[in-house]
Amino acid sequence: MSFVEKYRLAFEISPVPMLLASMSGEILLANSGFHELFEYDDGELLNQTVDVLVPDAVRSQHPELRDAYYRVPTKRSMGAGRELNGVTKSGKIIALELGLEPVKNGDETWALVAAIDIRQRKSHEERMHLAMNAAASAMVMVNESGGIVFVNMAAEKLFGYANGDLLNRPVELLVPDEFHRSHPVYVGSYMTASETRRMGAGRDLFARHRNGAKIPVGITLTPVDSPDGKLVMSTIIDLSERVAAMEALADKSRELEALNVELSHFAYSASHDLKAPLSSIAGLLAICLEDLEENNHDEVRKNLKTILEISGRSAKKVEGILKIARAGHEKLPIERFSLEETIREIWIDLTGGTNSDTQLVLVMGHSDPVSTELGTLKLILENLISNALRYGDPAKPTHEIHVSSLFEAGFLSVTVADNGIGIPEKNKSEVMQMFRRINEKSGDGLGLALVRKQIDRMGGTLTFTSTEGEGAEFSFSLPLSEASRV
């Protein structure tokens, strides 16, 4: 019985398409399954070369590859790690897996070839790839060594890579630089005890874009068993929009908090700036009643005129406060006015012009009108002068408040000084903190905080010095508009 005949029976009963070829590539034996796979009639392949089964694109290279195999013949899979195709009699290309086993026949070595039709598997894989490419989430599959074996279009778009650029590259390419060294350890640990789970639960995760930028992501890991070993599919969700939305929400929360503070400022300013004028009006009306009983009509007329002036200015003051509240961080209209007249009006509103215990001393270093935000400047001066009035020292024979001003280097500088009780050293750091009350004379703790806020908004500065028992001095400077500098 010839060598070929010994294999014929085994070939015919084998469910696997099989072929026996000589070193020259001649087909010595092929079973019916092999003929059927390649669309040949039984026996039609005999005495032909295996090159007829190779697609035209690689047929010229096949003899060289065949010779290389026979130089070191071993049992192995043919075309491992790459696409392998055959061509049928009708010219149809079919996807294959081939198993090669060397067979000795005297001094010759022949090749026993087992062919597996993987077209159905390939079709299934292609459908899976199409489905995964259609997915909105990015998907990256890696093998046990951390090499990327599959990446869908969403992942390539997310990470900024072109078609196929990521295949066979280490997955650390998608990991931020600071985790490059430790990430292979994580991959190895997961391969050892793998289960479907979220990656990095309880902490923020970032992936690396091709340009080096960090992308906030959520990742789910799914183990996949395959003929090539264990794989891991990573489903990656881009959280950039969610993170941006959360940051925007945080910004809105901070903005709302700032608005609440502004509301407190407004409430304080409205009550603070109206309290003194109302007290002055009440005091003048009491004097009017006394003068009426004494038929001193001239004094009544004089005080009523003062009351009307204070009331008018108070109404304008409320409008000014509303403008400041509405303006927020924007600049208010610039107005041109006399600073000295403005200070004297504030003094009358705060004292009713009848406070003989306190003396106002004005030292104006200029006579030219000032061009700046009138409403804001009034708010600043009213708070500083009101504080100077409140903290007078009853132990001293006279209470003096000095207000001085000058132009210098494009700024209006104003100082409000008094000889009152002063500020204790331990309280100096708290003077301009919101809602801080130094003693029982303190208001709601908003006045100086509001003053500093408005001066900061206008690009100015505010400083103070004080010695307990001797008085306090507050100085501020504001940039002048061009109209004030000429």
C-alpha cells in the first residue's frame, strides 16, 4: 500500500476538509470536504499545485513562503496573527484557518493541511464590529499583555486618533502620564481576578487625548474569553459635558451666594443710610413743635425747610442705592459735582445740622468739581462719617471729625479722621470683615465691608490707622475720570 493510500481512508471519514501536498506544492490527496469548500469536483484538485487555492494578490509570494516552511517544518497554524484567505474555483475569496503538520515520506517531507472555514465567524465579527462602531460609547479591547486589539470609531474620535492608529499599541497610550508606570500592574491584577465592574469606583478617572489633554471619563470593564486568551472590553463614557455642567452649577451656586450677600448689603445700606436722616427729621420736628408753642415761626420755617431738603436727599439716596444694587459689578454713570457741597449735605443728613457736640472740619485741597460715580461716593462717605460720629469719646471736651481731600497722580484721595475712642489693636483685623461687631456701638457689621467692596470695584484702595483712645483715620483713593483731571 502506497504512502498516499494509507491516508486516503482517514481523509474520507474526516469531517474536516483536509489536503496532502508535496514539497513542490503538488496536491497528492484532498478529501471531499476540501473539494466542496473550494467548489471543485471530487478528484479535480489532484496533481494541481496548492497555488491555485491562493488569491492572485499573494500567489506570486506563495512559493517562497512554502519553501520557508519546508526548511523548518513544524506543526503550527498557518497565517497566525494575520488575515488568511483562499480562493475557490469560481474566484470567491473565503476566510480560512489552516493547520499545518509535517509528514515524513522517506527523504521527503510532505504537508498535511486541515482547513477551517471561518466565514461565518468573520461575518459575525464584522456584524459585532459594525454594532460596536455604531455605539455612542467608546469601546477599547485589550489582551492580557495590555495591547489594544479592538477600538471602535467612538473611541478613536474621543481620543483623537485616525482609523487603525491604536491597534496593537499599548493601552497606556490612553492613560495620563502620571499613571503609566502603575497601570500595567492594574491590568495584570484585573486579568487574574476579572469581573464586570466599574473602574476606579469612588474616585475621578481621566483618560489621555492624543494631544496630551486629560478627559474626565467613566469606565466599565468586562472580561471576554476568546480563543486567543482572555481579553478585557473597556466601555468608556466621556464625562466632559457632565463635569462642565456640574462646574456651571457650582458657579451658579456661588453666584446665588454672592447675590444673597448683595441682598444683605442692600438691606443694610437702605436701613443704615435712612436711619440717620429719619432721626434728624424726627429731631427737627420736635424742635418745630417747641418753636410753635413759643410762636417762633421763623425758626419753624427754617427747620421745615431743612426737613424738606433732608427728605429730598433721602429719596435720591434710595434711588442711588437701588442703582448700585442693580449695577452689581458694572460701572455707574459718571457725574460731575462739588465734593465739598456733597460732604456738607451728608453732614446735615446725618446730624440734622444741630449736633453741637461734634465739629466738622473740612480741608479741601482743591476747588474743582469731581467727576466720578456720585451715588457710590456718597455711600462711601456716609458710612465713614457715620462711623466717626458713632465712635465719639464722651470723655473728651470736643468731638472733631476732619474730612480732607486732594488730587494726586490721577486719583482722588479722601481722608476721614476723628478723635474718638479708636479701635483696639485686637479688633483691627476684624474691622472690615462682614457681619463682625466690635462692641455694642457697632451696627450690623456690613458698613465697612460694603465700603471696601465698592472701592475695590472702582479700582481704588482703602486703608486705616487707629490708636485706641486717640481716634481713627480712614483713607481711600479712587481713580478719576478724565473730566476731573483737566
